[in-house]
Amino acid sequence: MKKKKLNIGLIGFGFMGRTHSNAYRKVTNFFDIPYEPVLQTICGLEEDKSKAFADRWGYKTWTTDWHKVVEDKNVDVIDICVPNNVHAEIAIAAAKAGKAILCEKPLALNSEQAKTMVDAVEKAGVANMVSFNYRRVPAVTLAKKLIDEGRLGRIFHYRANFLQDWTISTKVPQGGIATWRLDVKAAGSGVTGDLLAHCIDTAMWHNGPINNVCAMTETFVKERMNVDTGKVEPVGIDDACTFFCKFDNGSLGNFESTRYARGHKALYTFEINGENASIAWDLHDLHRLSYFDHRDDSIVRGWRSIHVTDGDMPYMDKWWVPGLQIGYEHTFVHQAADFLQGMAEGKPASPTFREALATQQVCDAVLKSARNKSWEKVPR
Ligand SMILES: NC(=O)c1ccc[n+]([C@@H]2O[C@H](COP(=O)([O-])OP(=O)(O)OC[C@H]3O[C@@H](n4cnc5c(N)ncnc54)[C@H](O)[C@@H]3O)[C@@H](O)[C@H]2O)c1
């Protein structure tokens, strides 16, 4: 198959810039998609690092000005891997320039801003997708298939946790590279937008819309040095967030996220309990899905641990042989494959900006509920 070249302009070469670049380099080796992504331009804040990144990863050109990437006639896709406060400006300019857009999560600082991004991409009619990559862990995709097949029956409970421990020290600053997450101006929120957004996206994909939330947040360290201003400043983000919710299908949700769970680096887990069966998943063991089916004969009934590596399991026919597992980086390869395939077919790959707006609306309702100490309805 002769593949059409598709030039990528990637903005932000930190953690996500690496995962996305790696995905574009590998995707056509494993997936039959009609496009050949070409690493055209990389953009980051620092000149020396931008150049070094271009050399290491094979980008043809580099710049420190994202406007140049968006205006570049040679660029077909804008991939946004910068802190949350820069997403909207770049995405709206890219939509106006007619580029396809893959944007990191959370879509925006808040749902009001996210709505302007949805309007921009829909008005321009450009392909758009948000990088909620955990949907594309084969075990998580398999969970969706089992739920859609009705194996669980009526769903009663959905619970998810995303636990980390990297901000317990009061010496961790806010602002700057990577620690921009602790600065509310750059991040929009703390664990709610950074971590729970993933859990909410997966949960609504699995179990349908969330309509009401009741939340509690805490900021354990009230002041931190801001490396951008050089001053000790109040901390405006939520360090921890716990919320209950109701789904449209009548089930109850229970979510918790914190960066103060000593011993946990990135423990994303979920469990879904249905009338007939339950499912559980753990990011630290991401290639396994736990499944319990009450309809099994009682003498062999129990939780089974499904090793998600067989060729008839989601995405796995593209990789090695049954029994050999894949990992975190592959979720981004799957994402690139689905995004590019969607572009080729003119079908939006999920989650689109509009779907990510729904997640943002839940995040906003969670933060509002915590502020007001009340149940909040999620706007639609
Ligand atoms: N999908 C996931 O699981 C996941 C994981 C981590 C981060 N993220 C998201 O990805 C985005 C980036 O996070 P990260 O961890 O890669 O951050 P990072 O701090 O590692 O890197 C940020 C990059 O953005 C660049 N940058 C910042 N402002 C810029 C500007 N105005 N113009 C050009 N470049 C600019 C910096 O030079 C840096 O290269 C965030 O939105 C974050 O929420 C998603």
C-alpha cells in the first residue's frame, strides 16, 4: 500500500512529547494505516533542548515559537504536548489554519475554555482528538468490550483511584518544567484535572455519563516556591480529591486521587461491579484484567486474572505472540494508529474535543462541589 505522507508539528518535548514522538515513529511498523507520519517540526521553549530533541528523534526542523509551527504550510497535524494553560491558544490557532489536532489532556483549564476549543475545531471541520491514552491499554479496551456485550448485567458500582506520592515534600516547587502542575495558573487544577480526568474519561466511556457529583478536596501544603517568579506563593491546586457521583444508568461512582499516598507512584485502578460479573484493573499490572463471573459453576467460581496478550484481544494481533505482553508506550502507538486511521476514513477518533469537554464539565462540577460543600449537577 502506498502511504500518504502526513507531516507532524509537535509542540512540547517533555514527557508527553517523547511518548507521542515514539508513537509516530513506530505506528506504521505495526499498524496498516494509509498514512506515513513524518516528524516535521518540534517546538519547545528552550533553543538548545529543541535542537537536541530534533536531532535525537529525527525531526526535520525545530523552533521555539509555536506560532511558526501552526502557520507552517508543510505541517498537516498539530500535536499539543504543552502545559494545560497553552492548549487552547494553540488549538484554536491550529483549527483556524485547517490542521488536524491531537491535544494532550485535560483539554483545557476549565470547561468554558474547552467549549471555545470545541467550537473552533467543529467550525473548521478539522480532525480532533484528546490524549486520554489509558482507554487504549488493551485490558482497559477489553473491559469496555465485556461491558458492551452485557456480560456484567446491570451495573451497580464504578470505583477508581489514581494515587501518587511525589509532592509530599514541602520543597517541591510550583511552576517551571514538570512542576508547572502545582501552579494553578498553568494547570487549572491539581489532581482533579491531572489524574481524575483520566479516571472520569475511562469511567464515562465504560459506564456512560455522570450526572451529579459530591466532592471533597484538600491542599495539604499551602505555600510553595514558584520557580517562575522566585517567590513563595500560595498553592491554588487541589492536592487530593475524593468524590461520589451518580451515573445516568443509575450506578454509583466513587473516585479518589492524591499525590500524598506514600508508596504509590502511579497507581491507577478501577473496579466495576455488575449484577452478574465484576471487573478490576490495575495500571501496575496493566496487561492483566481481573474478571469474576457469578454464573460460573460454584466449585470453580472465583476471580480470574486474564493475561491480555492473545491475538483476539484488543490491539494484540498487531504485536508479538500470545503470552508476550506490551506496556505503557504502546497506548500512545494505539492512539496514533486510531487517530490517523480516523483521519483517513473521515471518522473522528474518540475521544474528540467534544467528548473531552464532557470530562472537563465533570471536573468543574467536582471542584465546584468541593468549594460549595454541596452536591452539584453536571452541566451538559
Ligand atoms: N496522557 C497522559 O497520561 C499524560 C501524562 C503526562 C502529561 N500529560 C499532559 O501532557 C501535557 C504536557 O505535560 P508533560 O508532562 O509532557 O510536561 P513537561 O513539563 O514534561 O513538558 C512540557 C513541554 O512544553 C514546552 N512548553 C511549555 N510552554 C510552551 C510554549 N508556550 N510554547 C512551546 N512549548 C512550550 C516545554 O518546553 C516542555 O518541552 C499536559 O497537558 C499534561 O497534562 C498527559
